[in-house]
Amino acid sequence: MTEFKRIPWNEYKEILERFGYDEAQISEVKEVRETAEEITKEQFDFLVSSCIIKEKVKLKKIRSMFIVGDDVVFLSHYHKGWQVVGYFINEENE
């Protein structure tokens, strides 16, 4: 299992500023980090293999992923926003 060490918020905020995020985007990132449930790559892969989550995007690198509603998201610095990597399978979206 890959050990994941979370970057403290003040250091992460500096990274976001270097990537050019504005205050509204930084505020949104902080809110998701503080309120959403974090999921590891191993947990995500297990849920995909168990047909609980449908994978939308194959990630090349291990990323911090969060559960937001029915979606599993990661922060894309290229898009400066949250990208859906997968979603929970339910009757509405089968």
C-alpha cells in the first residue's frame, strides 16, 4: 500500500499560488479538502474492481482524490479545477 502524506494547507496554498490560482479557486480547494472524504488510489482501484465506482479517467500519477456527492474528483492544475475521475454506480446513472 502506498503511504500518502498530506501536504499542510499553508504549503499547499503556496503551490496553488505558484500555479496561478485566484482567491476564489483557492477558497474552493480549501473547502473541498476540509469537508470532502479523501480516498486513496488503492481504495479507488478496489471500488472500481468491485463495480461500485465507474472509472472515467485513468490517472498516470497517484493523486489526492475526494468524494464529492456521487463523484470522485481530483484537482487538475492544468484546468485549475476539480476533474471527475469516476462516479458511484447507482440506478440513475447505470
